[in-house]
Amino acid sequence: MFRVDCDSRSSIMAAPFDPIQAAFDNAVQDFKTDLGNDELIQEISKTSTIDQIYDATDALQKDQHSRKHMRCLAKIEPFLRGLREYTAVIEVFIQSKQDVLCLIWGPIKLLLQWTDNITKSFDSIINITAELGSLLPEFKAVGSLFRENPIIKDVLVLFFRDVLDFYLIALKFFSQSRWRIVFEAVWPKQRERIKIVATQIQRHTLLLRKETLLEHIQQAHAARLEMMEDFEKKEKSFRKIEYDTIATNVSPRSYGHELYRLQGEFCDGTEKWLMSDATFRKWLDAKDLPTQTLWIQGIPGAGKTLLTSAKIAETQKTGKVIYAFLSYKFASSLSALSILHSLIFQLAADRDDLQEIVCQSSSETLKSSIEAATELLKTLVHYVTPVYIVIDGIDEIDELERGRLLKHILSLLKTDDRASSARVCISSRIETDLTRMLKDWAIIRVDHHNAGSIQKFVNQCARQWYSEDNISPEMKSEIEGLLAPLASHAKGMFLYARVVLSSIRSMQTTDEIRNYLRVPPKDLGDAYARILQRIHDIRPIELRQKALQIIGWVGSTPTPLATYELEQALLVSQEDGGFSTQSVSRFDVYILRLCGPIVEIIEEYVQYVHFTVKEYVFDPKVPGSICGRDATLSLATCLVTYLCQMHHDPDLPEEDVSANVTSGVYRLHNLAASIWLETIESYLQLKGSQTLDNTLTDALDMLVNERVNDMFISSEEPPPQPRLGCFKSVSVDMYRMLCEIARFRKMSQKGGFNKAKDSGWSNHDPLTISRTSVRIFEQFDQLILYCERKNHENCKCVMLRQHYGQRPFKCGFVGCSFQRHGFESHKLRASHMKHHDRPWKCSVDGCEFADGGFLSRKMRDEHLDKYHVADTTKALPHQTPLDTDDIQPLLFDLVRADNVDAMRELLPSYDNLPWNIRRELRDCAAYSGSPTMIDMLFRDEDYNKSYHVTKAIQGLNLDVFKHLLGRDKSNMQWYLGDVLDSESEPVFEIWRSYLDLVPLDQYFFLNQLSKVHGNPEKESLFIYVWEKVRLERGFTAEKLGKTLVDVARTACSVRLAKYLVDHGADVNYARPGTPKPLRHASRHNSATAAELMKFLLLQGADPDPKPLPPSRKRLQDEKGPKSIAKWLGISWDELVAQTREERERERAIQANSATMLPVRAGAETALI
């Protein structure tokens, strides 16, 4: 019995504790926990021997051979051999062999299988594994060390953890579903992590000796953890610096404040119809592939923007939303590229992994290349799922830019099935170009569904009004009755209801309100007309003029005016160059009372309540309208005059500058210094063929004379500025000075000039404006920072914020958007400005980038690899003499590979080739080589330069294209056909920039019109060329008419036709016996031809011209008119009648307005 008891007790007695076994078990458990993927662990556990690895590699080799895709698997043999020796050593003393062996062999098999289909990833795993294999020690000799020093077993645990660290890094990356998309961007960082593992292996190898103590191993364990943690901390810190630096350099526009504002203005319940709409719910469902794109369309003012804010809030419940609210207010600075930048940085804003992709994918071209931005956005969008892209107001930006934007946004959806997670929603009014591009999208028409929403809006506004203004119950009852039909009158237009309600709230008496609502405006135009009439009725006349001036300036400024800027602008005296510091208490309230419901103030910026206000008040057909040309002239003259006033004298004492800062005189400075030339350019575009206004030329003459910079640095002739060419007739010196200023503006836009550190950059400005900017910046900082240091003793902060807004801490970098917008605190500005620096410097003394630096480590490393690699022996592929048959294919290979060094060695052989072979080699270099290769091969002057430029265009070799144009600009205009054929926006931009540098000796390039094909970018290119011709040589009626005929005959472009008609082309032009433009257009059966026919009829084209021989066919019998219902939805006869009525209506309006005194906004000098 006792014996049995003893056996029982011994059978249940726990096995003795083995610390080495526990260490291996802990390593296994840590690996599984860190990997966090049970399915992957199960897959790994299927492999436990090296034979299974060899079976897998044999299968891979066989498969690669069948695909003619053999890779060098033999490279990993040292790694496998090292692990085999390792397992042979440890299996002697560990008990849970299976778990350990599976983790040694399973991961490498999976990694090889996962990466096999992509050459770069497979090679990367092979190479990094080979590097680690070369570092593994000879484990065979380790067994003998156990007898002398048992602690060596602990060292083997360290090696096990090293191998698992390598596997963990690689498995976490390659187990992601979309690693292929970001491999090239993110793998380099994983490789850096694996290099730490390699360093650990080297250190741990040194512990394989009999003198190793336990404390050495403990130190090694701690060091292993510390190295990886230290790397991750440094990497996170560096990545944040890189990302913030790149973001600051690109300066993407943020729409978060706009979304917040819109959601605050939203009327509850007005979005319910959209949230329950079946089409919208389908778009919201990421799995519904047919409804991947949605166009929310409607009439102007239907409430699309506010609905977009609700739509974003709803969509954020489902996935990641990136969005843009586009507006006419920023149209001059909005481009497809800037919008893509915003989407990129929104998507990456709160994700470390996406920020790493941005840092690794970015280059200097990101800021200027729409292709680079699109590729980066595509990578990010494919990596994140799902992503909803929402863009509101795309109709409010330039037609060319919105065409570009849609083209690149749609490319996110067209590449392959990986892009199916992206969903795109556009909100806009219906435009012809958008209808063409979005014809296959799902559509929701807002103004067909929102009558109930408008009623909710009216009810809410009325309740708020009754509450705030203490309306009597009797008046409330009457107003409710008068407001009852308002939603019906609105006809789907929220804006109409808003303008009507704002108008009656501004009225002073109940009789006014009663009379207004009893006969409400019949439409939005009528509502605007009543407001404009009220402004014309303002007394005294000075106050009326001020109101008209404000409205005119708000519509003509390239960027919105802040209230404090507008206040100072109104104080500028244009007669005597003096200035005033007079200000109005609560100027924002003053503006709203003066200008009524058509302007509003948002975050200190004055703007129209809707873009339709600008269209209405600047419409010359509207009685009492404002002349946009004169308003722009007035603003430009005001800004130039302001810069000429005594407060901008460069020799002004510091105490006077400080006093001027305190009094608010400089509150207009940042705006005036930034946009005065741009505003002049806008005026020149609007004035057309009219002569320059003397008030502007006089102001410019004063500016050039009073503010010339005696320390100006100019090393070469400035590039010509065709848009400013009309100033040559005034003064050649003035024109040259304006060209210098335009060049400095372009330099400033690169963002390297800092007002906080004037290291001589201000002397690149031909005027003293930049020097004054530096002084103002310094004095402002001294005042406001001194105030903070002294705990606001004798505080000036309140006064400065009153004069310069609630964000007075402006960025010091010229060209940065925060130079005007500013920050609320010094700390926020300092955080922003530090990211303007380029922290990653070149380490080579004397390099220009040793001081300038790069935006990221990747850019610096690429620079070092490209320009500072050590010279290696330039061994040629053959050391024995080569005959002509051998040398010719070798030279072609070297040129295609752009191997400049090897090609230089073989130049004597190149020179001995026949001329036609040398030409083919030059073609090859132009198509795909580098400028260095070009310079080496193009030494003689007897080659056809234009032919090689064509090859560079065909190969989209932008560097060589620019290089060749720089060498010879004489034939610039003859490359237009090749440029158009390229279909490449960067090629268009380069050609356009070089075209500015040469005069044109032909007119309209009519032989290239057929290549337009409805492409808005090509249309813009033609208009750019024609505008250059107009400025340089002027137009003749004959040329305009003939060109219009050719546009109708070939391109059928309404945009090109409109340009020609606006500049005087006769829509009924024809040489004797030849067809008129409308006849040519009628011979096409297409949507563009139908739109062109409609346009020509609206411009007065004869719909029934005399038939011409030989066919004698009537115009309505041509194929275009016969099929026009297919494109426009009405018959030819209906179109003729409709356009005739429209023309008669316009003539009646013009006749009525001719009886009224025209308003010339800004013609009066600044007031009061």
C-alpha cells in the first residue's frame, strides 16, 4: 500500500524547472502574441523540417522556370545551413521541439511563397535572408562549449529570438492584404528594422565563448529590447519631422474649418430625404460596385454644399472620408493639383503607416507634378479600404482644372480591381463638360427633392427671427401667412429663401416687410435686383459709392479680403499719396449693414453669399450693374498707391515703423505685397483692347521710382511677360521692371524666403517692398512678444488683434498661405515655421545641399547615391578591340541604359559611325536618355534639332525636352502638333513656359485644330497661344473669321469659338462661295457640334443661309441638324426658335439698361 502511494505521488510530481526550456517557450509565446494572427500561426505550424523547405524551393524553381522567371534561390543556402546546424544543437536539450522547429522553418517557407509573383519583393527577401545567413556563426562548434560553460545555452535563446525578430518584421509586412501596393515605399523601412536584427546577430556571436558570464547575457537581452525600442522611437520622431516638413512644403489646403462651419449652420431635418434615398444608400455601401460614383447635381443655390456636409457626416460612420469644398472665392489659387494635395494629406493625417508611405513616396516633384500626386493618392487609396472621396462645388473652378481633376480622380477607379474600394461623389450644378464626363454616373437631382427641406429652413429662420426681434403675436401671425408660399416660390432653391429672409430682416418697418412679402421676388435675379436697387438708393452719395466699391472689390480680388484689410484699403487716398489711420467701430457690422444680404463675413473674410451674386452684379446686361474691369482697376490702383505711401518708405526710422504697426497702418501690407501684380494682370485680361488707364500707369510710375531697390541683385535679363506687354508702349523701363518683379514673385513662391531671417534674399526683389516686409515683421514680433514676456503690462495685444485679426501671428515665409491667415499664438506659428526648414542636409562639404537640405531622408539618400558615390573603375564590357558590327549594338545598349561613363570611353567609335547611325543614337538619347548624354552626343551643329525634340516629346522625356528647348528656342511654335499628340499635361506646361520666351511668327496654328478632340487642356493651350498672338501682334477681322470657320470645320469647340467671338469674330464670316461657320458645324453629328451650333445661333448666326453648290442642300438637311434632338433633346426648328427668343430677350434688357446711368465701381477715389 505504501509503495503504491509513493508511486502515485511520484507520478503526479511536477517535472523539475528547466530555465532554458522556459526561455524558449517564452520566446515562442512572445512571437505568437506579437504576430497576433492565429490563422497564420496554424499555417506556419505545417512546416517543421528543412526538407519541407527544400521541397518548397524546388517547386518555386520549377514554376519560375516555366514562367522564364528564374531567381537565384541558392543565395539563401547559407541561411538554411546555419539554421540546420542551429536546430541540430538545440534539439538535444529542449523538450517542446515541435513548436520551436515550426517557428524556425515555417516562416521562411511562407515568405518565399508569398513574394514569388513579384520580382522585386522576392529578390528583397532572398537578399536580406542571404545577408543574415552570412552573419550566422558556425553552430557545429557550439556543442563543445556547453561542457565548459553551460550559460552558452542562454546565448542560443538570443539567436532564436533574433531569427524570430526577422520573421516577425517580414511576416507582419507581407501578411497585409495590400502589401504589393506599397512595397517600394514601405519595404526600405522594414529593411532598416531587419538591419538591427543583423547587428544583434553580430553582437550575439561574440558571446559564443567560454568566458561569457550570465551578466553578459542579461545585458544582451536588455540591449536587444533597447535597440529595437530606440529605433522605433527615433523612427517615429524622424517620420513626424519628415511628414510635417513635406506637408509644410506642399501646403495643402484644409477644409476642416469649412466642414465645421457648414455643420454648425445646418438646419436639422433638411438632409433626411437624401439619407434615405436608395441611390445614396447604394453609393454608401462599399460592396455595391455598380454605384461606385455618384453625381449630386442641381440648380445654383439648391443647398448642395450644406447637403455635402451632412453627407460627409453620414459617410464617416462607414469609412474614411476625404473631401474638398471648392469655391469661386479661391478659384485663382485652386488647381487640380492643389486639390489632390489636400486629399493626400487628409488621408494620411492620422495614420502613421500612411505617413510613412507619403515620406517614402514623396519627391521634389510632388509639389509640382499632378502625375506624382495622383500616383501617391492612388497608392494610399488602394491601401486603405474603403475610402470615400467627396468633392463639392467642382463647377466653381476653372473648366480646365476641373477636367484635369476628374480625369485623375477617375484614374483611381480604372486601374484594376484593387481600386474598387474607392467611392467618389461630386456635387455641382449641371454643366456641359461635366455632363459629358459624368454621363455614366449615378445621379441625384437635389432641387427635385428639397421642397420640404426648404420649408423646414423657412420655419426655423422665422422662429429665430420672432424670438430675437420680439415680433408681436399679431405681426407674427401676418408674417407666417405671407411666408407660407415662400418654399413654393423658391422652386428648389434654398438660396432664394435665404436671400428673401435676410432682406426682410434688414428692413426697418413692418410696412416694408408687408409690401415686400405681398409681392415677393419672382426669382433669385429679381431678389438680387431689389438689393442692388436699395444700394443705389443709399444716401449720402459717398456712402453709396463706398458700398458699391466694397461689392466691386469683393468680386475682383484674387483672394478673399479680410475685414481689417478692406477697412485699410478704403482709407487709402489715391490723390496725394497720404494715408489715414481712421477706423470704424465694429467694421464687420458696418459692412453687413451697408451691403445687405449679398455679402457675409466668414472667419474675418468678406465674401459674397453665393457665386451667383458675382455673376449677377458683374453682368453688363443687368441695370445698375458693376463693371468688373473698373472694379479690378480700382483695387489694383489702390494696392499700388498704398505701397507708395510714406509708411512704406524704406528709410523710415524704426520707431516710426513700430508706431505704424501699433496704429494698424500695415494691416493691408501682406495682401498688397502679395497680390498687387496679380490684380494688375487680372485687369489687363479684362480690359481687352482698351488703352491702359492713366491712374494705374501713374501709380506704377510712382511705385517704380519711389520703391526701386538700389541693392537689387540681377545677373541676367528677366524672361519676357507677354501678359504685361502693353506696358512697353508706356515705358520700356517700366515693362522691364515689371518683368523683374514677376521673376521675383516666381522665386518667392518656392517658399525659401523667410522674413524672420533676411540673409540677403530681399535684394532679389527689384523693389524695397520685401525689405519693408522684413522690418514690419520684426517690429510686430517685438511688440507682441515683448507684451507676452512682460505679462501684458501696458498691453498692446488687444489693439494689435483689433487691427490685424484674431490670428495675428503670421508665418514669415513669403508665399506661404499662413503669411496672411496667421495663427492664434506664437507657439502655433513657431511649430509651423520650423517645418519650413529642410532638415536633411547633404554631408559632402561644398555641395549646394549641405545648407539647403532636403524634405526627407529618402531624398537626401537618393541625392548621395546619384551625385556622391565613389568613383569606380570604369570597366568596359569588352576589353578587346571591337569592329563596327560589334560596336553598334553595344552603343545602342549604352545609350538606352544612359551609361554616360561607358559611352564617353567609346566616343571615338561613335564618331566613326555613319551619320544616319549617329542620328538614330541621338534619337534614342532624346527618347529615353539624360541631358548629360544629350550634351555628349549632340556636339556638332549639323543635325535636325526639331526632329530630336519630337523624339523627346514622344518618349515623354521631360528633362531632355526642357534641355533641348533651352538650347534652341527658334522653332518653338512648330512643336505644337507633337505637343498636342503627347496628351501629356507636363509636356503642355513645359512648352507653354518656353513659348513665353519667343515671339510668334504665325497666327492661329489652324492645321493643328483637328487635334483638339474636345480636350479642355488642348483648348487652353490654343487660347494661350492666341492670347500671346493678340498681345504681340493683334487680330484682324479676316484672321478671326477664318479661324472661326476652321474651328467649326474641325474642332467644334464652343470654348475656342467663344474666345474668337469675344474678340470680334463675325459668326457669319465666309469668303465668297464658301460655307459659314454654322454650315461647317452642321456637317458633324456629335454632342460638341450640337453645342457649337446652339452657341453660334445664340451669337446671331443665320439659321437659313443660301444653299451652296454643288449639293444645294439646305442647312437644316445636314446631318447635324437632322440628329440634333439626340444631343439637345429638341428639334432643329425648336432650337432656332428658342435661340431667337433668347436673343430678343437680351436685346430688350440691353435697351432698358441703356436708359440707366451705368455704374463704374471703383471709379471714385477711396472715401471717408
